[in-house]
Amino acid sequence: MTATRFTPGPATAYVFDDVIAVVVGAGGDAGSDAAVDPDLMSRCASPPGWPALLESIADLNTVAVVAHFDDLLRVAAVGAVTVDVDGPEGARQIDGGDELITHELAGVRTVTIRTAGVGVGDEPTHCVDDGVVPASLVSRHLGPPAAAASDPFDALFGTTEVRTVEAAAVRSDDAGVGRDATPIGVLVFSTGARVVVDRTIVLGRNPRHIDGPGGEVTPESDARRVKVAAPGVSRRHALIRVDRWHASIDDLGSSNGTRIALPGRTPMPIRPGRPVDLVPGAVVDLGGEVSFAVEEVA
């Protein structure tokens, strides 16, 4: 899935990889700590299944939830919210009512949740990766149905298949990389995976969709894309750059942050736009879920 777009507004939107929930009247300022339901946020970030998600919104008066499970888009809405979907049969509008309504749809290309007062043609103005934001409109382009993945790991990004982090947390994808480079180090992940540092590396749950602050990293760029399948890791989490014999790491505005412990020092956060040099012996934590150590090339 690509990055989600939204327009700031009075509702609280929970935006995660497989689930979007928009809640109106949650209490407190939209998107603030007072307005955020920790249980709902947890279930959106790591969805336990459609019935459990419906249970999380059972007591809410105005809410819309869309979830992508098993190649189907599941929709639930109640109150003054509207869900617009665009699929094989064209555009469809699903309005919330007095009672919770649910739908299952296949082949959906675009889904948009609108709160009261937002018109059909209104366009979102901001981008969000993962997290909770104040919003009146949230839209996500899902694209055409994904072809069957030849690699079982790739199936994680189009279905709800669950794997343990130990079994399939990290995978390097060198597709499209067309130049030779001299390795200057190795990333040794807590899962056991090893990734050679010889060019730009993009790390995240789905690092194929990358658009850095200056547009400098794109799916077509000469970068190694390392997939990290962990709930606390953002789709585009961190970026490693190589400059001759030096490498640095930067956070790409991830939801749960990136921390680095340089040799002999306590861990510190990496601020987006403020890269830190990678040196042998450094340990980097991605979102509190997966870490890697930097080793010299043998």
C-alpha cells in the first residue's frame, strides 16, 4: 500500500498498514492523547482480525473502519461518516446510519473516509505513514489487486498472513540494483539476517514506496530495499547512505523512532533530517522491535 493522505479536521484517524479507523467525538482535541483510545490504536496497528476490530468500536456513535484482510476490503460505518470506494464496478458510497453497517468488497483500488461537511470532490492535503492524526478526510490508494507473490515473504504485504519476527522479520531485496559496489560494512540483525552495506539502503515494512523529504529516494533509485516485518516498524522507517568509505543512518519520520548506541555510549534517538555516522560496534534499534549491529567486513 502507498502512503495515506488526509486533511486535518475534528475527527481522530488511526492510520496503519492494514487498517484505517476514523472516530468522531472521541473526547479531547482530535489526535491528542485525550482523544486516542489505546486499545483501538493497538488493534489497528496489529489487527487481531475483523471481529475483534468491530468489538473495539461497538460503543462508538460515529466511526468508520476499513481493513484489508485476505484480499478483501472490509468496511464498517455508523453515524455521520461516509466511506467512498472505487473498484471494478465503479465508484460506490457507503453512508453510516443509526446502526453499524458492514461490507466486504473485492478489487478496491481507492478508499476514502469522509466526516460530515466534507464533499465528494474534496482532496486530501497532507501525507501520513503510520500513526494517529486529527482528520476530516482520509484517503488511501490500494492499487490493482496484487499478483501472487513468488516469494512467500512478499505475501506479507498483501495479505494478513502472520509470521513470527524470528522467522521472517528481515529480507533484503536487490531487485533493480545494477551497479557494483565495494562493501564497507555488514548489518547483523537481531533476527539473524545479514545485510551488506555497499550502497544506499532503505529499511521498513514496505520500503518499495519511498519518497524522502526531498524526493531523493524513489522505488527506481539504486538502493537496496530491506523489508523489516515488525508492527513497530514503519513502512519507510530509516535510510542508510554510503559516501565512499563512510555510512550514515537517518530516520524517515517513522512513528516509533530510530535509536542508535555508539560504542561505549548510551542509546540516543536519531532525529529525522539529522543523520548519524554508522561505525563498527554501533547498535541501531528500529521502533523498539528489531535491532542490528554494525560489523566490519570480514
